[in-house]
Amino acid sequence: QVQLVESRGGLVQPGGSLRLSCVGSGFTFSKYAMGWFRQAAGKERELVAIITGAGGRTNYSDSVKGRFTISRDNVKNTVYLQMNSLKPEDTAVYYCNARGVLSSGVVTHWGQGTRVIVSS
């Protein structure tokens, strides 16, 4: 069974930092691109960051460039999102995502989401 288990989010003050993690199991982790998405209240889910299977390429939303860093550890089957200089507009539920290509085509898996609140 495929699982993406996200770490606990939390309440952070503006300007603060938080690291999210997501542990995958039930699939060949290193062959999947990983990503983080977020959804704020009343908003559409949006892409935050993605990283290729070997970790050689990353892409970020313009809104988080220079503040967030996505990384992965394929030995631990874990993807991370280091969030620095947090702003109130970063408040959202953050979702871990895995994307891979199987014989059946492109397959996507989702974590359950973890809530991040940036507020003083």
C-alpha cells in the first residue's frame, strides 16, 4: 500500500522557520518526482516546489523562491520542505505529492496534508 506520511505542521511567527517532511512507502521512492503543494482557505491548491527523482533539479513557485528549499533523501525515502522567512500568506494546508511513470501511465500520490499557520 502506498503511503505518504507528513510531519506535523504548526504555528509559526512571521519571519520564523519550519521544516516539513514526508516519508513515502509502498513505491520506488527514488523513481518518483516529489513535490509540495498548498491550499489556503478559500483558495485553489497551488504548487509550491518540486524536485526530480535524483534531486538534480528543483522548481519553485515565485511566491516562495529564496525562502523555501525542497530536498530529498532517497535512502530515507523522505522529501523535505524547509520554510524560512515565513509570511502570514504562507498559511495553508501543505500536501506532499509523488509523481511517477508506471506501465499504466503517470501515477500521482498525495499525503493527507499538514496545517501551517503563520501568525503573531
